[in-house]
Amino acid sequence: MRLLTHNMLTCNIKGVTKGFPLSIEVQKLETKETDFNPDFLKNIFPKLEWKAFHDAALSVGLNDIPEQVDPVMLEDSEFLQKFHHALLEVHLEEGALICPETGRRFPVSKGVPNMLLHEDEV
Amino acid sequence: MALRPERQAPPEVFYNEREARKYTTSSRIVEIQAKLTERALELLALPEDGVPRLLLDIGCGSGLSGETLTENGHHWIGMDISDSMIDIALEREVDGDLLISDIGQGLGFRPGSLDGAISISAVQWLCNADKSCNDPRARLKAFFSSLYKCLARGARAVLQIYPENSQQLEMISTAAMRVGFSGGLVVDYPHSSRAKKYFLCLLCGPPSVNSVLPKAIGEDGGSDSDDDSDEEENGTVDVSERQRPAKRPKNGKKIKGKAWLLKKKEQRRNKGVPNVPRDTKYTGRKRKARF
């Protein structure tokens, strides 16, 4: 799972009002190279919750993502490269996602989070 | 012909390891899935500026449809309830991110986060009540309302479905309209019972100039000529065949007539079989009822 997906995922348990952002518990990470496409990054940028992205990047050990961003920075190719790497190339292979409100653990195995809910959580 | 898969078991049970592998190794299914995805992408009507989008693949299975999305340069997130299907997708090293999730429990995405959604042959599974806690209407509502929320304004969702009957089709589309979607059903090849395909095209947000429904393929002309050739051209699966009962000989039509009987007797005589009855005017006639 990439941080792109993490930035979109929320906890879906009934009654949870703010199931975002899910905190990341890392056991294993993997890096897979992806084609660099600045247009996609510019397009997805306004949709991202930057703070959540910054925190998620920190929890997977990337500390070169600035806490504050300005759309002007999207013209800077060095920043774009870092952004691209953190957003699309780092995969969480093993670990878990944890709901900030209920503390429910969604296990991640082989890069796939299991978001299935129990009957009483629907 | 087998029952519809929806009638046999819940999706997470039906698509076990064996079924998942069968599904993905059948070149026919692979081809059909690719074509359906191409068509769904066309109906999605994303702006043609070459910018990759973030799409959702609902019921992605082994990632067959996702592969077509990747070929078109898009990023995608796939979700499916069957972990065997997901395992195959992992083996095939698809490019999208995968989630194990039940769409009937709602989609857990941030509001407005996705540029579009497609689904190939998945949503009709929601109409099944597999467990006592599963109410199809509630599950459809949870699915559509969360889908509406997570799509960006003006984004579309194209859901290709195999409805079992017209009530089911109506149940699905009413559930979609009730949560605020506009749009409607596009039926490709409506006159052909075999190649007919239902695409539910949903538009997020108020109707606008861009929200005219796309035209269906094969709506006019030629479709009642020959269904079989129609199917070959389009290479599509059909809904009706899945429901068709086992073949039965047609009533009132004799399969083996007098000519066949005479030929067989002749053959036996030539072979030297003893006591072959002689040919008379009664040969091959039905006995009277008094027997």
C-alpha cells in the first residue's frame, strides 16, 4: 500500500466521525520504482491532506517532506522528486493501520490492508 | 448450464483459490473483462488531457480490469472481498493498491478524494442476503451513499452489472438515485439477448451540460439479424445463457425416424447379426395404446 492510498483511507466503523488519518504501524517496507509524472502530482496535490501525508511519511522514515507546503513549490523539481518518492514509491508491506478514534487495528499483510469490519461494527 | 455464481455462495466463499485461478486463466474472461473495462473507461468520460487520474476499481478481483486502467496510464485503488482473488492479483503484480473490503459495508475513503470509479460485474452481488445480518437494501444504500461521498464533484462512476432480473436492476438503480446520483442506465446491444450489457453511469453532483448520458453501442440496426455473429464480433458474455436450463429435446419432434431404423437394420444384417426382424409396413410405427 502506498501513502497515496493511505491518504484517502478512513476508518469506516459505524459511529466513528473522524476516522482519519489512520496511524501506521510499520513492520516491513518496500520501495518500487514508478514512472515520474509531474502532471499527476500537480493534479493530486489539492486533494491530499498534507498534514496526514507529512505524518505518514515520518512514520515510514521519510523526513524530507516539509510540514508546510505552498503550491509554488510544485514548480521545484527537487521537491517533486521527493514528493513522488514518498507518495508513490514507498509501499507498506507488513504492519497495520490504526483508527485514531477507536484504536481498531486493520492488519496489512503482503501490502494489502484488510478493511473488513465485524458484524457489530457495521 | 450452471446457476449464476451469485446464487451459489457469497462472493468471499465462491471465489476460493480454485475459482479465482480459473477465472484469471480463462483467456475468454480475460478478454471480456478488458473490453468491458475499456468501455467503462469510455463511459467515464475523463478529460482528455493525458493527466493520470486516481480511480477506484470496485470488486477488482484479480486485477484484470485494473490492468486496463494501468495501460491507460491511471493510478487506481482496487477493492475486493475475496482474499483468494487478491492473492492472484498480487501474484500478477498489478500496479494498483489493493484492499480487502466489503463494499456493502460502505467505502472508507475521504470525501471527494477520487476522480472516478469503475466496477465490472460486481455490484449485483450486493443484492444477495447471504447472512441474516445482510439486508440487500441497507447494503446497497451504504455502498452508494459512501460512493457518492468519496467521489470528487462532477466525477462519474460506471458500474457494469449482470442483473438477474428487472426487479434487481430497478433495486440497484433506485438505490443509486436515492442517495443523490444523477445519470442512468446505458444498455449496449439492447436487441441482442447474448451481447446485452448494462452500464449504470452515475454522475456526482447536480446535472450539467456535460452530464448527458453517452449513447449505447448497437442500439439501432442489425442486431436482430443474428445473435451468434453479434456475439462473436463483440466477444462478450451473456446474462441469459447463465440462467438457461439444461438442454431438453424439443417436444413432438422425433429424433430417430423410420429411415434411421431401416438403415440400422440393414447395417446389422450386413454384419451378420442373426434374427434381425424383417422390414414391413409396420416398421418404425408406434404401438397402439392398448398395449
